[in-house]
Amino acid sequence: MKILMVLTSHDQLGNTGRKTGFWLEELAAPYYAFKDAGADIVLASPKGGQPPLDPKSNEPDFQTELTHRFEADAAAKAQLAATVRLDSVSQADFDTVFYPGGHGPMWDLAEDKHSIALIESFIAAGKPVALVCHAPGVLRHVVTSDGKPLVQGKKVTGFTNTEEAAVGLTQVVPFLVEDELKAKGGLYSKGDDWAPYVVEDGLLITGQNPASSAAGAAALLKRLA
């Protein structure tokens, strides 16, 4: 079982002067779910190399047993420091793809032609695609073989407008994940803010927030089995 994980290369939080990137729990929880299941994991990002970590995601309030495990795992950290360039990977080499969130993907992966084409190729090949938290926003330009938005008519979730408001970034992000999924015709639903919530529809698996990372990875592994 070979799993591709796609991370952001974007580190600027809009015009705030603050840093962003990927959210650590959203990498660590799926990473170990996959690793402990015996999967071969490849990490990729648009620019390759070390992707930016959202510094907030490594603050004590947001650390978990699995983020601590990742921080103490020299091999995992070495792999993270050497992500492959997204334009060098092929869907044919993998069984599935998982997109961790954080705010970064909304700026780069949502507009990245290689990411868009990659997701389209996984779906066309009948392989599942999983995205969590802000990462479902990277589906905004992804279309099906007949040119319709991938999420149109599909059950989806992603970071809620109320969660974005709670972190005070409604006016900072380039778009709101919940609004964008609805605008593309997605059948959007959500659970309680900050609680695990995962939706599956065909080949598409989406999770609402950081707490949904492990459940999203578990749903993906079940699909692969």
C-alpha cells in the first residue's frame, strides 16, 4: 500500500505578517495511522523540501500524543524536510492521496495546476482521495471528466465558517471553505465545531477540522482494505 500525502509550501498568513503552513496534527495523526498499517508513505509539496509548519499548531494547546511522537521521530522529520516536488509525482505510483490542512493550502494548493490535475487523475483512476480541515478547499477548481465541479452533488465537509470566525481569520483567508464547497454545488454538512466529523461519498473522503484527521485516515484505510 503506497500513500501520497500532499502538504502546502505557503507560509504567509495573508497580509497579517504572521506565518502559516500545514497543521501538525493533520500530518501526524494520518501519518502514523498509515505507517502503523504498514503503508509506504511519500510526502510531497509544491516547492519540495521542508514545508512550512503553522507555528500555532505546535503550541501546547494543540499538541497531541501523535504530534509529540512525530516531533521525536528523527526518520519522520527527515522525510518531512525532504518532501518531493509535487510536479514530479504520478498518480500511477500510488493507491491513494491524503491532503492535510492548515491555512497554507488555501493559497497555494487550491490554485496549483499540478495538484488539481493530480486529484482529477486519482478520481479518474477510481482511487480514493481524502482531505481534512482547510484542505477540502483545494477541490475548488477540480472537475470531473465531464467538466463539472468534483464536489457538485457530493456529500462533503470542511472547516466551518464558525470555526474560521473563532480563530479570527474570516477576513484574512482568500475564501471560506464552507462557502466555497457550497458554491461549487457540494452537499455540505458539518458536526459540532472542533469535534471529529468525516463525510464519505464515493471516492471522496473529507474531514471537518484537525480533530477529524485520525478519523479521516481511518476511513481511507478502511476504503483501501
